[in-house]
Amino acid sequence: MSVFISRGFTLVELMITISIASILLAVAVPSYQSLMKGAHLTTQANEFMTALHYARSEAVKRGMRVTICKSADGATCNGGSWQDGWLIFRDAGTAGFVDSGDEVLRVFPKLAGSSLKGGSNFSDRIWYLRNGRSQGGNNLPNGTFTLCHQEDAREIIINVSGRARVEKGSCPANKEFSDESEDEN
């Protein structure tokens, strides 16, 4: 008597396996995309927070004004958009402008796929003074940056003492929102 050993799958078993895998993928892929979008936004918010913390600590350490300004070329405060990149420099000369006596401390590249806008107080630059307090273009110490990626947003809020925090926010209806967003404490 001979024994028959099966070495494969039947067509019915294969179709059931493919059906179950398809259902699992249909449920998992949208959740994964949402997770990745949130991780991307969190990474970019953390990068900007790193710049703020670094500038504040350098201002206290050096005992002088340190400025963060938007910069597309990485060498000057050229008035582009915040999402085009920004630089941090020791601001010994004219406030808010990279002069010959200033030292560029760090340069941050363009944000990929997101937009970053400063509120009216931080539309072009933010200074950190020697005591660690922040100061914006309107000579106010507080304000908000809004980082948007598709419909999701993070608000980087700087309080009156210069400390920054991140909160979930909402993007304005239009993708290219105005620099005139409201400031918060």
C-alpha cells in the first residue's frame, strides 16, 4: 500500500489566504498612513523645538542676543518663508541681520512637505536675550508658530519667559495660510 503526501496548497486554501490578507491590508494601510503622517509632523515640530532650545541656551551661555531667522540660503536672513529653512546666529551687530561680526551657529534645511508660519510677532525672526527671554519683531516676548502637514498641525507656543511647548493644533482652511496668525501666551 502506498501513502500519498501532499506538497502544496489547494486552490481553495490559497484563495482563502489571499482574501484574509486583503482584508487585513485594507484595514491596516490607512491606519499606517495616518501613523506615518503624524510621525512626520512630530519630527518636524521637534526639529524646530530643538532650534528654539539651542538658541535660548546659547543666548544664556554667551550672555548675548542670539537670533533665529528664516533663511532660504543658509547665510542671511533673506525674508523667505519659515518652511524654506532657518538659521541661528550670535547677533552682536544690527539686531536681526547677519552682519560681518556675527557668527552663524547652526543652519536648518527646508521642511519637506509641510508649511511653517510664525504669528505676527515672529513673522521674520525671534531673538533670545541673555536672560533666556524671547523677543519678537513687535518687541513682545510671546507668540505662536504653526506647523501644518496636510490637515494636521502642531502649534509651537512660546510663552513670556521664552519657553516653548508643542500642542496639537488645526491648520487654516487654505494650505498657504497667512503669516498673520494669532499670538498666544
